[in-house]
Amino acid sequence: MGEPTAQDAAFLERAVAEAQRGASEGGVPVGSVLVVDGRVVGAGRNRSMQLGSVIRHAETDALENAGLLPAEAYRRATLYTTLSPCCMCAGAILWYRIGRVVVGDSQTFRGAETLLEGHGVELVRLESAICGDLLTAFIERHREHWNAIAFGADPCG
């Protein structure tokens, strides 16, 4: 497990803003930003409900919105996400060799953290109350949808 840096809270706030934007659209309130060399290069939110998509999670949305970057940029990147990444998002993190992931909440949903750490990804858990509260409120309002997309537990976790 990695240690937080002075910048981590500010970049997580950017991810929270994305999560809140998604919630205001009626979606799953999870947000993410991809940061390279201290600059946000991609931001995204879970848009599975808005787009009817099975793959548009916050992390994949941030990667998509960053566009194609040089390989070395991904290696220098930190991905900030308000929720522990699922297997699919962990796969994208590993595919692009993103070496550091900052997680806002890993209590409400514990994703594929073991997979990421097993492949040498530095994981920083901030356990932000706002991140957990956003998702908890969504689950209370949309239990059936959450159960359909979360499958109870992450099989890679």
C-alpha cells in the first residue's frame, strides 16, 4: 500500500466532482481522473446508466477522454478513482501499465485491489467519507440496479 502525497486530496476532489456530475445525471456516482506529470489529462464518470453501456465505468471513461497517449505517459500516470476499481477497470490499468492508483473508497465496494497490487501497482486508499456516502446513497435508491451491476462481489478482488 502506498502513502498519499500532498496532491492526492486535490486530484481526488476532481474525481468527486465527476462522481457528483454523474449522480446529477441519474447515474452511478463514481468519478475518475487520469493525471500525468501533475496535470489532469482525462476525466470521466460512470456512465453505464446514461449510455446503456456495460463498459463505461469512471476509469474507462477517463481513459477514453484522455485519448491515446504515448506509452511512457501512462507509466508516469496516477489514476484517481472515487471507488475501488472492478476487474474490468483493473485490466485497463494493467494494460496501460498505470503504476499508481488512488482510491477514494474501498469499503463500500472492494474491487480488484489484490490483482492490482499483485502486478506491482501502488495502491493508495484514502477512505474518503464523501466517496462512500455518494455510493451508499445511490445503492439505497437503486438497489436493484446496483445488484445487477455489482454482482455482490468482485471476482478478481
